[in-house]
Amino acid sequence: MSVKELAKELYPEDLFGYAEKLTEGELKVLKHLRQEMEARIRPVLIDSYEKALLPREEILGAFAAAKIMTHPDLFVGREGSWKAGELYNAFLYLEMARFDPSVATFYTVHGGLGYNTILIGGSPEQIERFATPVRNFEAQTCFALTEPDHGSDIAGGLATTAERKGDVWVLNGEKRWIGGAKTADFIPVFARDVETKKIKCFMVKKDSPGLTVENVEHKIALRIVNNGHITLKDVEVAEADRLVNINGYGDVAKIFVRTRADVAYIAMGTAAGAFNAALRLTTTREQFGRKLGGFQLVQEKLARMQANVQAAIAYSARIAEIQESGTEEMLNSSLAKLHNSLRMRETVALAREVCGGNGITYETEVARFFTDAEAIYTYEGTHEINAMIVGRELTGIGAFI
């Protein structure tokens, strides 16, 4: 099978053929991932979602088996690199999110936010020590920046403190909405140096004395992702475990430039998953003696969904090219996240609509995409924050308070 044929088989919703730019090896890894997710995660997905339980071993097992971060075919021509190509990364999120947005979100916290924090913030020794088990899925990580009282204003409002005492730092404060925190083996915690007032990052090991993690309960979205409320009370971290290249919010912003694009990819995949689920139902379910997909009103909604998905893929593919070139900017990532999230929100609503009452059941799949979309719309920069980043570029006027 040629690359073009394999790309069309895997991604029929990609009408303009962006997946055809992937290598045969990249496409085979993505196909293997799909097989592993279907075999390992699908059997427990609905029960896990309904009970708000993270199927950690099944998810990590699927990722590890497919070698999505380490397969040799991903690094042809980029030997020595810690990351695969960005277009592959975009389609990796498409693959995950159209299977399940919560699974994709779990991965972006681990392999996106956490991993990029290590790569951007760590010394060569720290990268080797922390990133190796992360990419092999031998250890799980996350990303602890947001606080109970500081989300969008975290740059100036971050309240968690770090005080140096010899070769040890003492951390105090709280973090909230930290995906995967409860099960993480080590947590990158961002705290403000009490002496310099600059933001730094510390790799806090699980079970550290003074570290408490409680799950945020009663969520309507991302139910299998165990968002944590972290309390740090005199938690000690060795200077050797402070990521040496994070010394202010500007360094944190470098992480967001890359990971905000990841969330744009997740929004793309979520829209694609909802569209595919709606297409399956409307082409099999009959009402009034004909398939639902045979009605004009339904076809109009399906056409709008396809257009939204294709636009999101086009945005994502171009952003991936920019990221790969090394010329990425916050403007591009914010614009992509803003656009794809808007189109995703419309698409999941249309998908639920054409599925009727069946659209609120997990068996139809649309329900998971519909509810998870609300969290994706908000995290990694709300619509308003991303709009103000774009607006600042357009007008030259910062509208942030």
C-alpha cells in the first residue's frame, strides 16, 4: 500500500491530503496506535468514563506498545532528537482525540506539557534523567502551574512560593486542575522564588513529605482524567531537581507556544471524532422509512461538520509546519487554538443534534466528545485570553488588565 493509499485509509476526513505528507513509518506508527487503543482501552472506556476512573495502565500500555514517542521510524533524518516531527505530532493528536478526547488530554499533559517543560527547562543531564522514562512511558509526569485563585492571570498572580535553604528548596502553596497529578511519578511544580520573585520550576517526586494530591470531583468533562488539587506544605526539593533553564514567566511562555498548538490539534481531533460518530449513526439509523443521512437538513449539518473538520486540519497542518521550522510564535498557536476550539464546539453540538436522543448516550460516542469539548475550549488559554493575544498583535494595544 502506498503512502497516499494508507493516508486515505486512516484519515478519510482529511479531504485535502495533508496526511499524505507523513512518512510511511509515521503512518504505520499511527495505525499501530489505533489498533492498540482499540484492543486495550476501548473495552474499559465507557465504564471508566461513567465512573470517572483513569484506566492508566491500559492507556500507558497502548502508548508504550506503539512506541509513539520512540519508534525508530519517527526519527529518520533527525537522529539524536528528543522529539518526532511536528506534522506527525499533529496527526498523533488527531488519532488520539478522535478516539477519545480524554485520552488525548491525558497524553498532552504527559507527553506535551510535562515533556516539553523538561526539554525546554532542563540541563542535558536533567533531560536525560527525567525525559527518558517519560518518553518510554516508564514514568508518568504532568504540569503544575494553575492555582485555585490564579488561572488566566498566573503570570503575575502565581502565589506558590519557593525558598532556598542551602542545597534544598522549600515549596509552599496550592495547585488546581492539574491533570494526571494523582498518579504522576514526578510533578513539575512552578513556584515563585521568594528572593528574586521570579518563577522557577521544580521536579517534585510523588510521595514527597508535605505533598498532598486530591482529585477534583463531580466533573462533567474529561471524566477519566484525574485533575488534581495539590497542596504543598514545606515540601523539600533538591537544587539538582530544579529545572535550571526556567527563570521567569518568559520561559514558561516558551512551553505554551508549543503546547497550545497541541491543544489546537486536540480540538481538531475532537471535532473529527464527533463528526465520524455522527456520520456512522446517520448512515445506519432509519426514521420515517429512510436513513437519517438521507434527509436534507441532516446532510446540511454533516456538510458543515466536514467543513469545520477540514478547516481545523488545514490550520493544524500549517501550524505544524511553522513549529517544525523553528519560527513558531505565540500568535500562531493562540490563533489556531482559538479557531479550532470554536469550530470544535460547533461541530460537537451539531453531531449531538443529528443523533437525537441517542446523542446523549456513551454508546453513540458523541456524548463524550460533546462534554469533553467544553473543557478543551477552556484549557491551555481560554477563548478570551487567546483572542486578546491575537488582538494585541492586530492593534498593537495590550488589553490585559
